[in-house]
Amino acid sequence: MQQIVNFIIRNKTFLLFLLLFSISILFTVQSHSYHKSKFIDSANFLTGGVYNSINNISEYFALKSQNEILTKENNRLKSVLYNSQTKQNTSYIDSITFNALYKFSTAQVIKNSYNTTNNVLLVNKGIKDSIKQDFGVITDKGILGIIDQTSKNYATVLSVLNSKSNISAQLKKTNHLGSLTWDAKSPEYTQLIDIPKNAPLAVGDTIITSGRSSIFPKGVLIGTINDFKLDPSENSYIINIKLFNDMTNIEHVYIIENVNLPEIKKLLNE
């Protein structure tokens, strides 16, 4: 306390000057509208900059939670999108959590291969998350593959870039059906085969899933026609499909469950 008193005594002239200077500024600002507006603008600029910096820092540290929220929202919207194609009924869409044909869950790719003959991805969801074999896997851009093997915490995905992959697909504009396969040449392209030669084709036409299997709903995007030719028998086309997905850069995915899959499998096995 004595040190504070000694400081005030030593600097009394300067402190008195600061006090009088502050009072004069206060009177000037209050009595002149121009000065008052400039003072408020300056104060807002300084405090706004501080709060903006604090907000940017807070937003940076909140990115993870915000991404999770956005992923969940995308998950809900995809459920609405694909289930509404199955049954156009408002009450059905409002209650998709309870009676939807397709359920969606999110996952993250932790390993991805795309330069071998039989490529497989690894995702961080497994049996404990109710993930099972033959669930479909897509991204926000299009089809990715099918769940192959599962463990407690992980699952492997049979990529569309796999020579064993065979998925029912169709031309979006005409509904002509074919099989989506891969010739193991480029990660940018897959092949659609068995499209009859009377089907009208054009470069740039969109290819989607047909919904004729128990794995994917109808309308999941696959890619666009890059080029096509007749097969050796000249009865059907071999079509090169430019994938919407960049298969070399996959992180967040959606896993699709057909809730009627066990019943379908049982019936087919019988």
C-alpha cells in the first residue's frame, strides 16, 4: 500500500494531467455530435475486432462438433430423399426414423485402396454400430461400395473399383438396366455392361442405381457416360462411366441399411 502512495506522490503531476485530459475528452465527446459519433465508431471497431478474433478462435475449436452436426443433418436429409422415392407420403417422410425402408448411418474411411485389382476400404463402424454384411455405402457424391466383412469396431467395404463388384445400375433417362463392373484399369472409370443395343445412349448421360437389388435404393448417383461400344456379340453395349466420386479422396461416407434385408435373404435362401 505504501508503494502505491509513493507512486502517486512521485507522479502526481502526470496523473493530474491524465485526469484533466480524460475529463476534457469526455466533455468534448458529449457536447459535439461529430466527435461522439467518431468515438463510438472507433470503440465499435476495436471491440468488434476483439470479439471477431475470439469468435474465430471459438469457431475453429468447434469445427469438429459442427462437422458432426452437419453430417447428422445430411444423414437425415438423405433418408428423406431416398425414402421419399420409395413412398410419396408426407406422414411416411415425417416418421422415417420409425418405419423407413432405408436407414442411414455415418462413418469415416480410415484406409482406402484404389490402385490394385480388388480394392477395399476400411471404415470405423462395425458390429457394435449394427453394421452388417451387404449394407450399401455411398458418399454425398455417389456410390462407393458394399460392406463385405465386419468386426466389433470396423468394417471392410468392397469398392466399386473391385473386379468382384457387380451392382445393378441403369440409364437415368430410359431405365434400361445393366451391371456395373470394373476392368481394373483406371480409378476414375467403371463399366456398365449388358445394356441392350437398342437403348438410346449419349455421352454425358447420367447413370444411377436401379433399385432392383436389396442393397441400394433407386437413384443413387454413379457417374456419366464417357464413351461406349458394342460388345463382341454386338447385342449389348460396354459403357465407360466417369465416376462422380473421386475414389482417391474419400473420407466421410454414409452406410445404407435396407431394414427388410433379412426377410429378403431368408426368402431367397428358401
